[in-house]
Amino acid sequence: MLRSPLALWCAFLLVHGWILVVGVWWKPSETFWDIDLYRWWVWQGLHQGVWPVLDGPWVYPVGALVPMLAAGVGGTGYGHGYALAWTLWLTAFNAAGVLALLHAPRVVGHRRVARTQAGAWWWIAFIALLGPVAIGRLDGAVAPLVVGALVLALRHPAVASALLTFGAWVKVAPGALLLPLFLVVRRKAEVVAAAATVSAVVVLGVAAGGGAAHLTSFLDQQDGRGLQIEAVGATPWVLASTWRPDLRIELNAELVTWEVHGTGTQAVADALGALFYLGLAAAAVLLWWCARRLGDRLWNDATVRAQVLLRGALLVSLLLIVLNKVGSPQYVGWIAPPVAVALALRLPRWRTTAWLVAGIAGVTQLVFPWGYADITGGGTGMVLVLAARNVALVVLTVLVVRDLVRDVRTAAPARAVPAEPRPEAQVS
């Protein structure tokens, strides 16, 4: 029954329909509050001529206006129209992602790999487990874009680079996946050229609109943030806040985020700002070592290349979460595309990773939105659940590094052993 395409698409619609009901009608203020902020920005632009980036600094890259404007077809006034249009658009985007997963072996060129629904089923389950935040944030708009880019990466690196670069101009994180893409393809110039072309179009468009001064304002907006309670690095302080009065969980009203404040929190936030880039540099060195160790095997074996690409993409995505002082719940959506594509390609040794990522998604939904009020109110039970989720993210990161090194050592060609010299022929 589960192999039936009808069953798969019914499950897809059921999951997205449930999120639509929860986010649009049942609990919009608890789950979809960011979408109302998107609506407000679009209303200001359409009715007052004041656009983010073009007329002032913004917390997001300018490309975020694209999905926000698309949802404007539902109306930008009060009511359910905008949120309904947003959800329907993202449902259509996710449907495109499912199609990419179903046809992944053919697109990649693995003619001997039979098509499977495993990746598509897993991705639908992941969205259900992560819950409303998988749809109700900008990150949900770029997730299917990343799925498509990873499916296309090995045969069409320029297209993949363009998709990831555009995704980065929407929500930054997809841009980090250019690193493993660059290292596992031969045609590196195409990756650079495609990324540069997309960025040039964006920069020129913003400059023409008079917003050049605010083009990178989204980077400055992050500098003043404190240690958000969901961040992995905040875990000891959030736990301690349940009994220590000098540690306080407070709302950052400007950014609408909850942060922990008190002894040592600012130092941790500053340290994470440095570790964030050091971690990405370490990932780059590890992936470079993988490519060198594999040698020609990287170029001659599509399965090996796909393993390095997808494990590298997962590692980079995890580091963006684990070393981040923000750590919003929707960030968990960043780690889903590499897993879904790996399952769609029937790559070996991904089952444990898939189960762990799915579990992290389910616990994240338990934390947000259902248990969030308990955490901000200092409840011990949900704080322990959040801490367990954060420990699982660290464990997953370690496992991905281990699996990446193991895959490379298993696949790397053995050192050549000199052949014994053949005996000279005797002359009679």
C-alpha cells in the first residue's frame, strides 16, 4: 500500500492540510506569527511604497521578498488570506521537491539504481514531525529549492549553484552548501560563474532600486542578538535558569525572540560568533582532505561522489545550527534535504542518520510550538526536552563526521603495491 503513488500523495496532502488548519485557523498566533510579519512588510511596500532593503535595513536578504510577494495574491490586509496563500504556495513548492526525490536516480544518471519512494516518504514524514514551523517560516520556502539543487548537483553543477545562490539571497543557509558542491565537481569554474551571475543580478537590481547601502544589512542585524534559548550553546544557561535567579529568560521585542541573559551569556554569544566561522573552515578542510584521499575515485564513482556531497552538505548544515547563537526551531529544516536525497538515491549507511534526524524534528515540534510557553516560563520538564534535542544535534554532528571519514577510507583506492619484476628470459 505504501508503495502506491496515490498513498504517497494522499499522505502529502494530509500533512500539509493539517499544517494549514493549525497555522491559518486554529493557532495562528502561536505558529504562524512570522507570516503576519511578512504580510505587514508586503502591505507597507504595496500601499506606502516603503520596501525592506530598498528603503532601509532588513533582517533578511533581499531575495526573501520573492516568496513574501508571491503570497500577496491572497491579500495583504487583516484576515486569513495571506497566510492561506503562503501555505498553498509552499505546498506547491514541496510537491516539486517530492517529484525531484521520486526521479532523483534518473536525474543524477544512476541508471542501475532503481527508483524508490523512500526519500519522498521520509521527507513527508519529516515535515509532519517538524510541524507548523516547517511551513510557517522562510526556511520552508527554500527547503525544496535545496532538494532540487542537491539532486541536480552532480550532473548540472551550474544549475545547482544558481539555485543555492538564489536560496542564499532568501535565507543565507543554502549558500553554505556551495562549499561541498565546489569540492566534489570537476567543473568548478561553472559553480563560481553561476553563483557570481545570480549575485550580480541581485546586486544590480537592488542598486537600481536605490537600496545598495542596505544590501548586506541582514548581516549587521545579527550582531546585536543575544543568546537565544533554543541555541545549542545556550543549553547549560537555560537549564541553570530554572533554579538560578541571576539568569533570566527575556523577550527581545525588536526581533521577537526569547533570549537568556545573565552571567556568561554574552561571552558565549561572542564566542559562538567566532566558532561559527572556525567550524565552517574546519568542515572545508575535512572535505578537501576527503577529495584528496579519494583521488580519481571521486571522479570515477558517482556513488562515492554523491556520498561526499550529501554528507558534506549535512555536516555544513549541522554546523550552521550547532555553532549558532540563534538556533530558531525552523533551522532544523536545513538538515532534511541531504537526508531525503540520500535516501532517494539509495545511498548506503544512511538509515541511522535518517532516524536520528526524524527524531530531532519530532522533539523540535514538541518544544515549538507546543511546549514553548513552558520553556519561556521556566518549566523544568520542557527545558530538559530542549536540552536533549540539543545534545542529539551534537551527537548527530559527530556521527556525520565519523561516517564521512569512514566512507572515504572505505572507498579510497589502496596504495599501489609494486609488482614483482618478471624474470629475464634465458638465452639458449
